[in-house]
Amino acid sequence: MNNYCIPNDKAWYALRKTLPPWRWQENLDELLEICVRDAIDEVVLKIDTGTFTHYYPDFDWLLEYQKILFKVKEELSAINVVYSLNPNVTQGHGDRGRNMRDKLPDFDFIVGHGGECCTDCACQVSPGWRKYISRQWTIYAETKPEIIWIEDDIRFMHHGVVKYGCYCNSCMRRFADFTGTEWKREDLVNVIMSPGNVNIVRRQWLDFQRAMSIETMLMFEKVVHQTSPSTVLGLMSSGPMAHCAEGRDWTAIANVLAGERGELASRPNMANYSEQGLHGLLFCDTNVKHVRHAIKRPTIEMTEIENYPYTSYSKSDTYTALQTMVSFSAGADAVTLNLFDHCGTPMDESGTVTQALAKIKPYASALKACAGGIMNDRGVRVFWHEKNAYEVKLGKTGSYDDFRMFSYAWAEKLYLTGLGVTYGEAGVCALCGQAVRCLSENELHDILSKGVICDAVSIKALVDMGYSELIGTTIDGEFALGTTMPLAGERYYNIEFGGDPKHYFSLAIHKQHPCFIWLHPVPGAVEISEIVDPDIKRICPGITVYENRLGGRIVLVPFDIQKIGMEWLSHMRKKQLYHLIKWAGRGEPAVFVEVNDRVMPFRRDAADRCVVGAYNLSLDVHQNFKIRINLEGKSVKLIKSLQDDGTWQVHQNFTVEDESLLIDANRMVDFRYPVIYEITFD
């Protein structure tokens, strides 16, 4: 960038802040003081925000506010703080009590698949909206911000009363041009939502939405870069799992927004806007990795940490600090902080969060310096495909929700049992849902020639596609747990896989009545557990493993992992999953935390070193906190541990056992700071 360069060894804090017109100078004076006091590197001005938004302010209002923006930029520059912008409304997130239809008659507003009509949220295909946004963003770009952020309301889903899609007049006209066929909304929806085999019309509709999204992003890129070529476009996302429902082409959008300059800022959503408990940090880590994998190109990665409703009543300083640490241990370049209300309340009257973040900045900087840059996330590969909606087979009661891909279900359970995850290539791949239907035969053979752990729904899909011989089973039946048969438990008896002939798991895991499939393993498959009745008599196979002719090792888990909650997990389940992943991957997992409690491990590798660590997601303090990694033939040269003050110390409490390294923290570990090690190899 011209003047915008985030140092590799510095935690970068970008504060997202509104300066409302009625109090902007007073708020700016305080903002300048806090930027200096609390080590804020960048201010992202949010414009016309919150309940005080006009949604689509007129141009006289925008030109008056532009004068404020020029003043703010000048004042921030004087204290060496970067100036960026974040218009809060583009399409609109949801109807918030306003009706803009009469005020903006040339806009098309979003219409849902059931005929629901938005009153505030405009369709991104609407010519009237595009004309307005082009002028609005020209006014913003004239202030030449370093980054201008596109909010995640640019989407074909989640607009208040309209959950999925847009079937407004402009969309229906453009779709007719796109396909050469005219449709009524009701008829089109019926075909898109048809059960059974996928039809070409659904694929055309998803292709259309992909094309319109790219077209809209191209509009933003041209408007901004015609006015301010040095400004970087930033994209906030609702997350790849959700965007499957609209078939988003992540890479194409990223390439368009990067423009000739070739730079793009990405803002992965870390959710947890209100404190969700330590468990909520799991989504923070996985979504950073997931968005990075979906975009498939270098970006300036700036995570979104938000606090709603903007006081310590909703989120503690400690939780915000933990989200900041997770951002940098996941490899992000910076954090964006939306922590204060949009009503002009002085920040120091809203809590002490910026002081808390300033206090941990040396630690966050050290964490970023070791875990940032070009490194590979290591662990079990969590499989995801952006075209899930294209190929998923709907049942008779199917809905738009089925178009999403909830790959997070495997990530969550693997993390909590001490296993690291990645969305990149790995020796073991975790499958759930029907996304395997998106793969070619060659792609499937590649996956099935390695280690695989499949849940019930992915097993069903693979059997349906004719891959029974490669996964080692057919299916004798299926039903929803808790609705048909009294399956009392799962006997985890296989000693070679860590089991005990007298150990049972309860199957009281049917809050959402997850699918259970009755496996019929082929000869050569090995049973790890069996399903029993209340008198512990065998009913059918449980978890089963199979080595196929391609050399792939397949683990068959007959439960729908997407609908099973935390009641599925236990200390023995942790042991079981460890042994299954070790078998499937033909060796120690990339990273495994041995403590018997909730944890979130990670591992990031460079050529001659790796960074490993784990967050304690329990309020309990642990003394026997040990992390095991697969050395993969490398020899250890030096291990350093990150201290709470941001310094490093040589760590000598470790042992090397065959192919693995076991590191003992040798101290009490609580939830406030993760355990972090940097390992260099000879």
C-alpha cells in the first residue's frame, strides 16, 4: 500500500467508531486522546449507524457529513492514526421499523421465496439502488480512506422477514434474461425446492445469484477506484457456511474487489457479539481459517470483534481480549473493534475495554509475530464446498436451510476433544452433510485414498453415489434417534482402539432427533463399538473402520454429526476420537491436547518451525496440561514458551517419543491466556 503497512511484529488495532453529527467534535476530541492512550492504530469511521441511521440518507446530508470526515481524517493523521471508512448500510441488514418504499420509488426492495416483502432492504440487482449507491460511495471515496468496508448485508439471505433469496421484479427480469425463460415466483420456487434429484433450474438460479453478486462487487470496485485508486476495498462476510445458500463464488468476488491494485481486506466475522462463554471462541478460530480458505488469495486479514449492546453488560474485557488473542494465533493481520455505541456516549463512560486491550498488546504482538505470515494450519481437514446448494438432495420436507453447509459441527467436536483442525489439505478429512456430491470421481478417489471420518449423512450420500465398496458399508436402514427404537447406548469395546468391553456411551443425544444409520459393513471392516438396547444386548454396529483398495482408511460414524450436541462428548469419546484419527492418519495427529477438559488447540507450520498452542475453554485451572504433536521425522532444536508479558522463555519440559513430541506446560493453566510454544527444527 502507499501509506498503509501493517508491521509483521505488531498487533494492529482498528477501532470502528461512529461520530454522530450532533456530537462529533466532542466525540472526536475524546477519540484522539484514547487512540494515543490505548495504542489504537487505525480508526474505521462508521457512518449513519445503528438506530439513528437514515438507511439511505439524501445527498445533501452526505455532503455535509463529508466535511466532518475530512476534518476527522486530518486530525487522525496528525497523531499518525490511519483513517478508514465503514458505511453501515448498503442493501440493509433487516427491516428496522422503517418503510422506505414511498421515499425511494425507483428502488426494488427484497422479496422472499414465500412472497415476504422487505420495506427497508433494497435488492442489489435494483437499477435505482445501484445508481444511488454509486453516488453515495463516490462521496465517501472522495475522502480517500485507506480502506472502505463493504458490510455483509450484500447478500441473498438474512434480510429480516426475508430469510433467503430475492424474487423482486428486477431479479425475475434479469433471471429471464439470464436463462431465456420467464418464471412466476411461485413456480420458480417450487422447482428450486423440488425433492429428489437436483434439477438444472436450481443450478441456474444459483449461477444467477453468483453472477449478480460479482456484478455488484464490480460496481463497488469501479466507483471507489475511479475516485480513489489508492483505497483498498474491504469485505465483511457472514461466513462461508451461510453463504453456501446463495452459492457465493468467493474467489471471483475477491479478485473483482482487489482490482488492478491487487489488494483486498477481509473481515471474518467472529460472532459472539454478546458473550457466549468460552465455548464461543471455537467459532472465532474456525471462521478465520474458513474464510481464508474460501477466498483462496492473499488478503489483509482483519477480524471483526464486536460488542453488542456496547457495554460490559454484554461482554467482559477478558472475553474481548481472548478474541483478540484468537485472531492473532489464527494468523490474522489485525483486529477491527466495534465496541462502543453509536449514540455519541463518551467511550470512557462505557467501560475499560480499550485499556484492557492496550495492556495485552505486547502479548498480542508477540503472538502475531510468531503465528502470522505465510504458514499452514495443521490438523484434521474439515471438508466444505461452496457449491453445496447446487448438489444437495432435498427431502419431502426440505427447506432453504438445507442449502447451508454446517461443516462447523465437526470442527467444534474435534477441537473440544483436543484435536486441531484445518480447511486445507491434511492426512485425515472429516466429512458431514451432502457436500461430497459436489466432487468429481477423481476428487472423491483422492479423498478416499487417505484418511476419512464420515458422519451418517455423508455416508448416506456416498452410498447413494455408488461408493459403498470404497467406504466399506451399505446401509440397512435409518431413523431419527429417540423416535423409533430404544437405542440405549453405544458399547465402546474395541481394546485396540482404546476401548473397554464394559464401557458404554449414553445415546440420550436426541434433542434434535439426529439421523442414525444402520450400517452393514463389508467383510474386512473392523467394529469399534456396537449399539445396544436397555439390557445391553447388541442391536447393530456402531462406529466401524475400513481400509479400502486405494489404501484409504475410512472411519464410519453412524450419527448425524450436525445435529448432535455436546452431550455426545465425554472423556472416553475424546480417547475414542484420538485413536480413530491416529489410525486413519497412520500416525500421531498433527496436534493433540491430552488434558481431559474443553480446549481449543491449534498448530501453524512454516518450513523450519511451527507454533502450537491451546486455549483452556474451562473455568477450571489445570496443572497437567500437555500438548502432543507429530514431528513428521523432524528433530527438535529449540522450544520457547510465550509468557503473559509478551516475552519468550526457553521451555525444557518435553519428551520425544518415537514420532511425537510431548510438551508439558509444567504450570497451572487457566482460561485468561493460551499456552503457546514456538518449536524450531534442525
